[in-house]
Amino acid sequence: MSGQSLLVPGEITPVRSVPGNIRRPEYAGKPAPTPYTGPEIQDSDTVERMRIAGRIAAQAMEEAAKHIAPGVTTDELDRVAHEFMIDHGAYPSTLGYRGFPKSLCSSLNEVICHGIPDSTVLRDGDIVNLDVTAYINGVHGDNNATYLCGDVDEESRLLVERTRESLNRAIKAVRPGRQINVIGRVIESYAKRFGYGVVRDFTGHGINSSFHSGLIVPHYDSPQATTVMQPGMTFTIEPMLTLGTHEYDLWEDGWTVVTKDRRRTAQFEHTLVVTETGAEILTLP
């Protein structure tokens, strides 16, 4: 297991600007988004626009990930992704969402999700999750991945590799006519083979013109997740696995979620559309 010291909050730089010609989501400048009341099943035009948003989000995440190295700040990773999305005509969906101050989430080591990019310097041996969402042409595309920084210990490497595999297995389980709880069942059964915790309180979600539509996609076998998947449904799958407990604490910033036992955690995410035979990944670079 890694001997890294625990994370502490860093200094947050001023909010980055977005050119006025780039379309904002409706929640920009508001304390919260307007609740979504539209359909979970999208027409072909919406799905095509989501492919564009998803591709930009995936490319922005890849570009930021190229800069992951010891000595680089998480704020620098945010700058790279922000500028990439702006250069491609997209708005960074997290920027201003419920007051979030940055253009991606950077979650290191024991941070489960929603880490705020700041002056924190990456260290050799860290694992780094980047969560990037792009908004363009009225729709969102959302993805994340966990990366290795320098020489990472074997336990952490395996956690990252297996978390990625849990997402791949969950995507293969998507079929029209199946209930959404099959997704969590596949993830949880795989994670249990290695004694990993499966985070329960943060989930996948419906996504389209809304960042979070209200549809919930648990990563454990939830008897409440009885929604039947249908062609055209769009949502994310984003398993969060831990080396220890699935329980968490929240930092005073109101965003940063850390494992209660402070052991490491990894996450991977794609935005999908259900097809007639399975699922298409919309967040491919």
C-alpha cells in the first residue's frame, strides 16, 4: 500500500473566463439547475449532438492527462482542459454547476469524487482521477478516468485496472429490456472478488440537455433500480471502487468526497446510449 501522506485543501485560483459567444447551460450563474422534465429516451438528432459533446469531453480529458506528472498542480490540469473545450466551442459543464468553481474535477488518492483543482502538487505515486464534461449544441457529454502519476504501488495499480474493467463489464451488460440494476449487479459482483468497497451514495445518472436528468444508475445491486433500459436512453456509468470502506466524509468545501478510512479509490466513466442490441459509448476521443 502507498505510504503517501493524506491530502489537504490547496489554494483555488480565480474562476476562468468563457468567451461570450459560447453557449452556456441554463444553470450558469444560478445557484442550482432547473429540474429536468423531459424524456430519458433521446431522438437521433440529440444523440448525434451528444456524440460531438462526448468526443470533445474525451479529447479534453486526454489532453489534460498528458500533463499528469510529479510537480504539476491540479489547477494546471484544469487550465489545459478548460482551454481545450473553449477552443472547440464547448462550455465546461462543471464550471458554475451548483457553484463549482472549476472546469473539471480532480480527485486524487483517497478522494472519491468532486475534488476541486487547486494548488495541490501531484506527487510520484499518486493516482489521479479527471472528470470532464463538455456542453455544446445544447447537450452534455461526461467522462472520467483514473491515471497513474509516476511510480505507483501495485495495490493501487490493480485497483485502477480493475475499476476500468468493472466499467467495461457493466457496459457489456447494457441491453434493452433489462432493468438498470443489472449494471450495479455486474460491478458489485466483480468488485467483491477483490474485497473492494463499492461507493453507494454517488452514482451514474441520466444525461442529455440536462447534466443530471434525475435518472439514477447505481453501481451496486439496488432493488430500487427497476427502470427498464430502452433504445435511445442516455446515461452515464461511473463505478467508484475503494480499497476499504464505501463510507465517506465530505470536506468543508462542500464538494470534496473522501473515503472515511482514507484508503485509495478509483473511478472510470462513459456516457452511453442504449441501442437495439446493447450500448454505444458516446465519450470516445
